[in-house]
Amino acid sequence: MSSLQERSAGVTPAGRSVARALISFLPLVCIALLSIAIALAYAVSAALTPGAGVPGWILVGGGIVQALILIALATLSLRHARKLERFALRDTLTGLANRAGLHSDYPAIAANASGSEEIALALIDLDGFLSVNDRHGHAVGDKLLCAAAGIFGELCGEEARIYRLGGDEFALVKAGPLAATLIEGMARKIVDRMSKPVHVDGMRLTVGASIGLARMSANGDHSSSELLRRADVALFESKCSGKARCSWFDIQSDISREETRVMEEELRSALAREQFQLNYQPLVDCDTQRIVGVEALLRWNRPDGERIETSRFVSVAEQSGLIDPLGLWALRRACVDALDWNGIKLSVNLSPVQLKNPEFPIQLGHILEETGFAPERLELEITENCLVINPVVAERCLSVIRGFGVSVVLDDFGTGYASIGFLRRFRFEKLKIDRSLVTQADTDDGSRAMMLSSITVARAMKMDVTAEGVETREQAAMVRAAGCDQIQGWLYFKAMPAEAIPQHLDKVAQFADAYVLDSLPDSIDEPESKVA
């Protein structure tokens, strides 16, 4: 039944619970009445037959006492049921109403608001709560939740109803004129306050809060579950946008989320049916102009023939946890394909999610052993994001990977935050200059100076250097003069299927036919995208 139907019927969840309790007591009432009836029957029988059986007054008295006991038990049971119902609607830790309480209150909240008014809900999530639990224990985490509940109560007062939905999720609900504006104001106060330390047992804990906001018309045919769902979609946007902020539900975000869900299901099916393919783009030595390596690039061959942008489905795979099996499939497939390619290097991209997985180095070792691929021929390419998120975990994982003899390459250098100290700490075997830096170096003095200085630093740290996205002869001449070791780009090769690679090995690479002119023709596609 929708909330609109509940209001029209005048029935609340609490009322239904009481009604169910009363119905459950009917058998007891029937037994009591039956006992009295039997006792009266015996009494009448005894009166008509003097001296036979138990005296009638004893039977009548016993029946009445039994009935009174049953009625007393029924009354106590009813009170106990009401007490249990109150407990079921309340969070025992903070004393706030819980998720069931919100759903129970919603029909009354909607009924008290006029048709032209709004019902607004703010869904609050504490950003750093799990780390507090991990570091200080659940007892401190529970006290933090109670402290947060107290802060929300102080900031909102009587303006909104506060609920704890479970874990570190809270909700504010308000109905009436300007409900959306008022609840957004409260939400912003909460974000601002939670950005400051919260005092718990003499400790200053900073957790922060992300909030999703949703609103509905009071006369709309929507349930509390739908309002919560919309707020959850908005909360997801707040989390993805950097946390510690408020976001309103947007229908486009909802559509995008549904598309992501559908793509996740398609990815699972595609992985089970092995609908993915690897293409390989060669790396050409600057001096000999021969192929010295290839980079594996993931493609998704959908049954309908549509080509999905790699970055798009990889992002969904990372969010859904599918990146681990997908990445392992790509790594195993690449090792099998490149096994007999004259000893050239094989580069495979590694997702930040894979690098955080403590099982990955073990899985890598198993793949190398299964395929017989030489570890010294394998290069794992990572971006700066892999290292910035959790440098300690990344450093530990990379140390194990290097222990196998596998090289680690820093990809897309020049697009992020890597510094000289960053490079010194992780000591990569190779640096790949991002194509944007190579392209801009043609016309921009600052980009050219940045590219040259990057190559100089890499050389000083004994790193090889690859220039990505080289598309013209001028760019090739520039990166050669700057001291790069390899060139990767459409000037020589686009990515190609595995079966096309052997014919180009041990040959001097020629400029691709598409590059007879120094500029790219309009028919050329966007640059090749990578696995991660």
C-alpha cells in the first residue's frame, strides 16, 4: 500500500501492529469464555442432580478465576507487545528513532503536510567512521555515534526529526513550507560542524560528513522507501565529488546510476563468456627503430557490435569489484599472447583497486608460473593515483612485485602530482611521458621545458623514458633529441590484434601510411585508451 492509500485509509503501521496483537489475543478470550460456559454447565448439572460430582459453586468459581487469569495474561501480553513495538522503532545506542521508525512516522508526516508543501530528507554519512573503528575500537566508535547524534540534535533542534538508520548513517526529515530550503541549511551546518574535531574520551576525532538531499511533494504517491532511495543516490554523488558536501537528488544521476547497474550486469556476463579482447600497441626504440615492447589495451566486443569506451567500463568494473577478475584475465591473456614474441617487453596496466588488493602479488606469481612468461619481460604500468591514495600499501605491494623480477612503470607522467621526492621514493624502472605533454611541447615553451626537465630527472635516476602519443615526425625528432628511449604512438603503429604483431618484429618500423602528411587526417579516431 502506498503512503497515499495509507493516509486515505487512516491506518498507521503502529495501528496495524496493535490490531494484530488484539487478533492474537482472541484465542485466549475464547478459552476464557469457554471455561465460564463449561463451569456454568457443570453448575446447572449439579443443581439438577444433587449430590452428584463436584459442587456447582466450586466449578463456577474455578471458571471465573481461570477467566480472570487469562484476561490478566492477555492484558500483560498486550502491554508487552506495545513495549516491544516501541523498542523495535528506536535505536538502542543513540536513543533516536531508527529506520523502521522513519517508515512508521512517514504516513503521519505526510498527512500533516498540505498538498502544496514538501517533504525533505537529508541522508547523512560519516566519512571517516570506519577508520575510527579500526584505529580506536568499536567502543569509541559507538561513543562517536552518540556524540554525532547529540550534535545533530543541537543544530536541528525541533526543526526536523532525526533518525539513525544503522551503522554511521543518519537521516533528517522535515515537512511543511520551505522544507527543502530549511533542511539544506541544516545539512550545511552539519557538514561545517563535522569538519571540526569531535571530542570523545579526551580524544579529538575528525570524521566529516557527506549528505544526500531529496524532496517530494506531500500529495505525491511516493513512499518513504523511494525518498530514502533518492537521498542515497544524492549521497553517492556527494561521496564521488570529494566528500564533506551536500548534493541534491538529480534525475540524470539516477539515470546514470541505473545505466551503471545495467553495465555491471553486462560486464559480469561478458567476463563469464570471455567477450573481451586485447590489442597491442608497439613501442619503438628511438635508435634502432625496431619494436622493443608492446602495451596491452583492453577492448570489449559486445554481441551487438557496439564499442564501449574502455575508461567507462573499467570505471564500472572498479566500482563493482569486477576489476580484479577482469585485470587478472587481461594479465594472463597478455602473457600467453606475448610468450613467443622474440623476447620483447610486455606492458600491462594495473588499476589502483588491484594495487590495493593484498592478494594481487600472489595472483601475479601464479600467472607467471602457469604461463611460463619470464618476469623480466613484464612491465606493470601504474598511474600516480595508485600511489597517492595509500602510498604505504602501494610501496609494500610494489616491493613484492619487484621481488619476482617484474618492472614497474609510472604511466601518464605530467598529468598529476608526482614530484622529484615521489620519484625517488618509488624508484620506477621506466617513466612514460603523457601524450598531452608531448603534443603541447610542439607549440608551448612551458610544456617543452617541463618535458625536457622530466626526461633529465628520469635520466638522473636511471629510469628509461617512453614518449606516448607521438603523432608527427616533428614530435618524433623532438623526443629523440630530448633523450627518450622509446616512442609509442600512431606515427608508427596503432593498436592491433595479437596475431598481427609477429609480422612486425625484427623489422625497422616505418611511418604509418596515415602519417604521410605531418598532421593527422580527420578520419583518425580518438587516441587509444588503456585498461586503467
